Amino acid sequence: MAKGRNQRLRFKRRRTAETDYHRRMRMLKGGVPRAVVRISNTQVTCQLVSYENEGDRVLAAATGKTLVDKHKWPLDASRKSVPACYLAGMAMGKQAMDAGHKEAILDIGLAASTRGGRVYAALRGMMEAGLDIPHSEDVLPSDERVNGSHIDEGLAKAVEKTKKSIGGAK
């Protein structure tokens, strides 16, 4: 650790591997709100965040808990699975569209970028809700994974019921 008088100490959030300031600055320079996706040990959190001098401002948000509380997601189902991430992204995207926000840029933080993973399931939900987010089509998960049929047929029915509750059923 840098402690000498000629060595510069890094910011604390960089030292603890929580923030990549160079990537964050590149995202902020665009002036477009960030679609932030974070996956904890228990649930997913999706937020639409805009930068302001006083601090970041959350414009829209959805978590695994809001899926259970507001959108009829089964209490015993995972709140961080691929279908749960997809539905949380859809709920956040719907809320953002209702508030008049149409575009964003995806912010996955320091999470590993895995094709078809939970982060990109949330991105797919945001896209289907109507948000315009630049991405590559080959990173999005397949329909079977998003609908939960790879886990359980009962979960696939719960996904459809929750989709209708959010207002994203086609």
C-alpha cells in the first residue's frame, strides 16, 4: 500500500475494488442516464441514475423485493435468477418510460460480463419495456432462459403472470 511521502494514495473505492473511476467518467461524459444493474447475494437491483453535481439521482428503480411486493412474483422463487433479473429490468424500464426517459447506457460496474448472464437478462427486460440502450444482440439470453422454462415449468407460468402485472405482456 502506498504510504511514502512520494507515493500517491488511490481513492478508497478504487483500493477496495468497488469503483472504476475511468469507466465511470467515460459514461458520465455522454450526459445520458445510466441503467445500473447490480446483483447481490439475495436479489437484483435495477436503477436508472442520472449524474448531478450534488450526487447521483435515481430516476427509476426496481428490485427483487418489488417483484414480490408489487408484481406477484412467487415468494419462494429466487429474486436474482435470470427470469427475476429480466422482470426487474422490465419493471424498471416501464417505470422509466412512464417518467419520460427513453434512452440510457448500461452500467454493470465491476461485474464480469458473461454472454446470456443475469445482467444481460435485465438489459433485455429494459429493452422490451422500450428503453433505447446500445448493445450487441449476441449478449442477450435466449427465450427459454428468460422465461424460466430451463428451471421449472411452474416458474415459466409465474414469469408470464408477473409480466402481465408489470404491463409488459405482448
